[in-house]
Amino acid sequence: MVDAVIIGGGVCGCSLLYELSRYQISAVLVEKENDVSVGTTKANSAIVHAGYDPHPGTKMARYNVEGNALIKELCAKLDVPYKQIGSLVLAFDAEQDALVRELFERGTKNGVPDMRVLTAQEVWEMEPNVSREVTSALYAPSAGIVSPWELAIALAETAVKNGAEVRLNSEVTAIEKIDGGFRVTAGGEAIETRFVVNAAGIWSDRVHDMVNAHAFTVTANKGEYYLLDKSQGTLVSHVIFQCPSKVGKGVLVSPTVHGNLIVGPNAEDAEKGDLGTTGEGLAFVKKMAMRSVPNIGFRDSIRNFAGLRANTEIDDFLIGETEQKGFFDVAGIKSPGLTSAPSIARDVVRMLGEAGLPLKAREQFIDERRVVRFKHLSHEERAAAIARNPLYGQIVCRCETITEGEIVDALHRPLPPCSVDGVKRRCGSGMGRCQGGFCGPKVQQIIARELGIPQEQVMMDRAGTAIITGETKMGGRAE
Ligand SMILES: Cc1cc2nc3c(=O)[nH]c(=O)nc-3n(C[C@H](O)[C@H](O)[C@H](O)COP(=O)(O)OP(=O)(O)OC[C@H]3O[C@@H](n4cnc5c(N)ncnc54)[C@H](O)[C@@H]3O)c2cc1C
């Protein structure tokens, strides 16, 4: 019997696995897809929120502010792209000026540091491309931007290095109460465990109901985005929000940690699993964004995508032990769930400890990770890297300057990817202007070579997304 099974490899599940791997216990994360971070964790605004938005006293408020500080530390330790660029919430009239002041009050109560209410003039001095219609803004310097999928992957990799287990392609289909714990059926295999944590994102109601009475329903709410080329990446230098409303935090315009500009999201109820973008949704996003920053060059859009919020009946996270002793929900984790995940994880570990999980610290906990990012190296460092491994001298992705050495490194890290998009999430190949049009086949060849599998078995992304069905004219083999 293992000590704990975590269901779901999003940022919440991976944060929890990382925190549990500090202790001398056996923890297994089961994920239904072929990689971690492929649910809502890979499709969101990627903002590390400051924490003025949630109402004081809520779980969201507490975890948001704590998570904001923790993410900064984690990203430094685990070498995850993060930038503390600060955020502005723009007001456009007297009613919104009042809302900005209310957000300032809320933030103060929540413990958000160093906020200020700015005049329109101060806003334009900080952000010359912001609309001349602005009347005031809330400035929160502790807000940041992060690579959400790289954060989840780094946490999972570190947990694996410390002895935790990740089982991919392992959908949980049944959970049974047994003596002293649970029998979880994942990927057709039974795992007996003392504790279960349900971090299954938009499917967390279904997982909860496998062994508990129905208590909540997750409704998916879709947010659609534009991702713009790096030519637009410096249009603004802070996260530019509009005033929040009942349906969400409004449409934002922000640089990304990878140097692009992200614009979105809208908020529309959707079917679970419906990740399609719509002309109507994107037109709304465009119109709203141009209210904040009128000269966004939408012609430089390189991708549209959508993410699904895990809304429930209550306007807060659902975290804690259920009626089944030993079963914990981490459910309804909508925004600011990315920011909150590290703090939620610490709190759930505390709860597991109180419920009887022995938390004896591992003697040699590995708590650092370094990744070669060739394009960020100096000339001298590049020369040294190539001397060490000539594959760093082969550029595979020209848009993003990603080398074969980095791709090979990713394929031999503790939680190796098995798809072209899995490699993309780890090293950024295919994230540029051509969106993998040129480097995709080469990446596919490298994956096949390094994993020792036929090229036709290399998927674009999840199971069933085959790229080729047989050998190509080139012979389909890596040189
Ligand atoms: C449009 C949008 C914008 C957002 N912007 C921000 C933001 O800027 N900042 C912020 O802090 N938060 C933001 N969020 C919220 C944040 O993205 C989420 O709270 C967070 O990613 C949730 O992580 P998770 O681990 O709970 O869920 P997920 O990432 O969805 O992970 C759940 C995992 O469980 C797996 N799973 C499901 N069922 C099973 C099963 N039966 N067996 C095994 N595995 C299973 C899924 O495959 C998935 O990988 C945003 C959300 C959306 C939708």
C-alpha cells in the first residue's frame, strides 16, 4: 500500500507531489494524458496575481497572496521562466475609479504589498501605449508572469528526482474504500493507498463522486486568447487588466515570459473538453483589449487558444477532507489557481499530516534544477556548451533558437516527453512565428531516435494525434 495517490498532473497535482516528496513517504501521481500540465495548466493567462481581487477571508485570498511569494522562490530554485513585472488595473470612468479604490482596500486587507492608486498621467508615464481614456489605475508591483507548464513540469521532475512516482496514461476510472485506505483503479491497474488527493481540474466532480456522495458540480467556462509575435511583445511592460466583473478578471494585455504578447480571455460557459476558439469570442477579446491598448497589431497573431475554468456553485476553492476519511478534494481551482497552487499544496500536506500521514523529512531533498537555454547564454558560455556537447551547436528551431542539445536534454530529464508538443513545453521549440512548421519533423525524428521508437509512434500531442502513419520519402529516420 502506498501512502498517497494524487489524481491529476496539473499545477495543483504537481505542486502537491513536489511538497510530498520532501518526506519519507511513497507518493504516486496519476494523470490520464501522456504528459503533465496539459489540462487548464497549459491554457491560461499565465499571470502570478498579486491578490487584490479575491474577497478577504476567502481561501482564494489567502492562497493567492502566499502563492505569489512562493512562486517567485520556486521559479528561482527550479529554473522556471518568471518575471515580476507588476500589474495595472485600468479604470475608464468614475464608477471604475471607485472599483479601483475598492480593489486597493481589498488588497490591503489580503496583505498585498506596495500597491498604489495611480493618476492617468502616472499610468501613461509607465505605459505610453495605454489608452488616453484611462482615468486611474491600481498598480500592484508584486504581480508577475510565469511559464505555467514549465512550472508544473519542474515541480513534477523535482518530485521524481526525490523518489516520487508519476504514472502517465493512467486515467482513474474507479475508487473503492478498503480497510485502511482506498483502491484506486488508474490506467486499468489497481493502486492501494492510505490517502487520495483529487486534483482532477474540470473533472474533479466526477472523481469526487467515485467514492463520495455528490457534493458539487464543475461547470466549464471557456476563455479564448490571442498570442502575438514577439514584434508586439514590448507594447506594454506590465500586465494590463481591466476592472473585474462577476464573470472574471476582464480582458488583459500582457507580455509573456517568452517575449510574446498575450491578449484575452473572454468568459463563456462551455462543454467540458471544448477547447475550440470562435470568431465571436475572439472578436470580443479584440474589441475589449483595444479599449486598454488601442494599437495592438493583431495581424501579428501567431496562435489562438482556449482554456477552461473549473467553476463550481461557490465562489471559492473547494479544498479539504471529504466525508470519506483520507480522501481530499483540491477542486474548483479556477483563477487564481495557478498562483495559489504552491500554497494550496503546502496546506494540503499540513492537512494530510494532521490526518495521520507521517511527515518525516527526507534527509537529502534535492531542491534545485538547472536547464540549458542556449539563446540566453553569452558567446563564451555558448562556445563552452558546444565544446561540451556539439549538439548545442545545431539549431533545430530557428524562430526560437532552440538547439538539438536542449531537445535531447529534455528527452532525458526525469519526466521525459513523448510528443512534439511535450518537447515544445520543455524547451520552446515550435513556439515561434512558424509554430513548428519547419522544426516539427526534425523534432519528431529526434524524439524517435532518443526514445528508440518508430517515428510514426511520435504523437503531435495527446494519444491519437499521429503526425505520420508510415515512412516518408526521407526514410523517416533521424540521421
Ligand atoms: C482562461 C483562464 C485563465 C486563467 N488565468 C490564470 C492566471 O492568469 N493566473 C492564475 O493564477 N490562474 C489562472 N487561471 C486558473 C489556473 O489556470 C487553474 O486554476 C489551474 O491551472 C488549475 O490547475 P489544476 O491542477 O487544478 O487543473 P488542471 O491543470 O486542469 O489539471 C487537472 C489534471 O487532471 C487530469 N485528470 C482529470 N481527470 C482525471 C482522471 N480521472 N484520472 C487521471 N487524471 C485526470 C487532467 O488530465 C489534468 O491534467 C486561469 C484559468 C483559465 C481557464
